[in-house]
Amino acid sequence: MVVVLKPVSIENWYECTQLKVKPEQLSVFPAPVVYWIAESKYVDDFALRAIYSEEVLVGFLVFCTNPDQDDNYWIPAIMIDEKHQGKGYGKAAMEALIQLMSVSHGIRIMIGHRPDNQIAGKLYESLGFKKVSEEVIDGEIIRLLQTV
């Protein structure tokens, strides 16, 4: 599975806003893409990427370009459009993002997910993300990947 992470730009931002999750997933991914695009205009270190497979837009993600006070780089959001879920795009996109962040930014990558989002939890575990605690923090399970 090959995906390409392209910057969100004047050419593709509107198409990105049309991405959506399944209705039953709104509790685990409540913020629409347009929210993340708007927030990125006020949060200097948010980088947005559109996830493409063979020139077809299949998803969207947000990652931080600067570390937090503990030297962690965060992935605030990743989503695959409802029409493209279950095809391996999420894992391929995460692998591409981990490679991009590891080369560019450092070795500690953090991500959170809602406790009832078991699909995300299994995906992140398969990529090597470990729970930082059994405790739910701000409504999410927080995971850490230390790359070499």
C-alpha cells in the first residue's frame, strides 16, 4: 500500500473539508477537517497533510513540527474518509508520517485516541506505540513511539 502525504494547499483544502468519518465514528473523531484547517492558522506548529493514494484523496492528518516541553512531537489528528476505511490507508499513512517526523524532527512521537476507538488503539500498537499510562488523560489513551 503506497500513500503520499501532500501539504494542504489552496488547490486541495476544500476537497479535504469534504472528508468525513462514518456517523458512528463521530464520537471518536468529533472535529471535522475544516476545524483543523482553521486551528492551524492560529497554532504555528500544526502541519497539515492530505493523504493520497494514486491521486485519490483518502484522508487527512495533523502533526506538530515543534516539540512540547517534554521534547515530544504530537500527532493531534489522523482520519481516513468513510469510503476508504478498512483498506490499509491508515497504517500506510502513519508509517509515512512516522518516517517524515523521524527524519525531520526527532525520536519521541505521541498520539492519543478515545478509549472506545479500539481500531485506532490496535493500529498504533501494531506500529510500536506503547501506552504511557493505563490512566485516561483528557478523555484519551496516550501512546508514545520512540524511534531510533
